Amino acid sequence: MSFYAMRTTGDIQARYSDGDSLRGTITSVSLDFLINLAYAIWSLIVVLGISWQMFIVAVVMEELMYLAQKYYQKRIENQMK
């Protein structure tokens, strides 16, 4: 028996709507990520052009922020359990 023959019109429309919502969410998140990544890369290029010492400080600070975020994320996840 066909997929469509076993389901009502409302079920099919709801499934299509859910898929469309998921596609929209993935598209917007992907676009935001790419825009933020391009902005971060451009910012580092500008800082490097101004001063290589400032570039080193910016990269080190970014890595420290990343490590702190990972550390606290694990602590928060452990507390949520």
C-alpha cells in the first residue's frame, strides 16, 4: 500500500510543514555561522595588518575563552544531571 494512501491529508501536510520548518532553521543557522566566521577571519586579518603583537594577543585570548567555555560547559552539564 502506498505511503499516501495510508495517511490523511492533515498528516501529510503536518509532515511537510515540519520538514519546511527544519529546513528553514538549518538554513538560517548555517548562514549565521558563515557570516560570523567571515567576520572573525576579517577581524583577525585587520588586526594582523595593524600589529602582529596585537594579533598574537587576540589569538591567545580567543583560545583562553574557548577553553573556559569548554570547562564551564562541562560543569554546567554535570550539574544539570
